[in-house]
Amino acid sequence: MEAAEEARGDAAYRFLRQAILANELPAGFQATEVDIAARLGMSRTPVHEAMARLQEEGFVQILPRRGILVKALTPSDLLEIYEILIGLEGAAAERLASLNESEETSRVLDELGSFTDRMEIALGRGDLDAWADADERFHDTLVSRCGNGRIRRMIETVAGQSQRARRLTLHLRPTPTQSVVEHRKIIEAIRDADPAEAGRAARVHRRGARDQLVPILRRLNLTTL
């Protein structure tokens, strides 16, 4: 029974998180546990667990006796989030580059290369949504396969928020052709077993994304997302 309840909690979490990322539940959306449970066809317990996880990741605020409020994301929030991403993804890239060459390292490099190829193909046909999917898979793989579970868990608390901002501004930014070039520099440094260069390339890449995204939000007066 507990396993089934846990599975329902995971399903509720994934559904609500994706709805927030897709802006189907925009900033300011508010609903009670009862409303959400009815919408998902679940009891309140798994919904409550999902809401707690989403609050921990900064997506929502739990309001006593009133359910949840989807939190807005400000440029200041993004600056803080990118500080974390810049530091931890740089550390993840360094760690991957410092591992002894193995079949596992080769598989990770193949996956990173495959996602980067998909990004390039998607840009070639003007499919920014497919580009964004492949880009997110690249970064998820870089972190989840670096061999440090604490880095992965720390990034999980903020990665969704950065994805949310990138998704909402996807069609407001210049075509992200430089991202493919920068990803390949990270891959090359990892393949060359050069931790310093791998970390530098990863940090440069994330700084570039930050420096492009935050001014757009400010220029368009998107003070919250």
C-alpha cells in the first residue's frame, strides 16, 4: 500500500511540475489540495507529498488551509540560481574529466555528443522546443553522471527553475547557435581528461546563458515569471 501511495505521489509531482514548467499553471495560480486531488483523481496524501517537494524546489508556496500558490520567478532569483548552476556544473565537468577513462566515461561522452547533435539538427529545422529538450538532457546527463550524488541533488533543487525561465523566454531570445559550440568544447575537454578546461568551459557556457536571459527579462519588464 505504501509503495502504491509513493508511486501516486511521484505521479502527482511529475504532473504538477511539468504543468508549471509549461506555464499551464502560471505564476499566481492558486488551488487547494482538494481541487488538485480531484483534478488528478487521487487522494489528498500523494498530492500533499507532491506539493511539499515542489515547495522545496521553489516552484510553489504552501498556504495553510488554502493549498498552493505557484511562485513568481524574478531576475534576482535567476541570478542566484545561475550562481549555483555555474559553480556546480563546473565542478561536475571537472569531475568527469578527472575520472579514469572507462567504458562508463565513453558512454557519457557519447550521450553528451548525441544530445548536442540533436540540438544542432533541431536548430537547423527551426525547432526550438526540440532544441530545448536536447539541451536540458545534455545538462541533466552532465550532472547526473559525474559520479557525485550530492552535486546532482543540489542542482535538482534549482535546475527546474532555470528550465522554467528558459522555456518561457525561448522565443524571445536570439537563435542559440553558440550553445552547440560551447557544448562541444565541454565534451572535448572531458575527452582530453583536462579538468581545468572542462570546468572553465562549463562555467563560461552557463555565464553566457545567464548574461543573455536576465537582461531580456529586465528589458521586457518581465519582473516576474
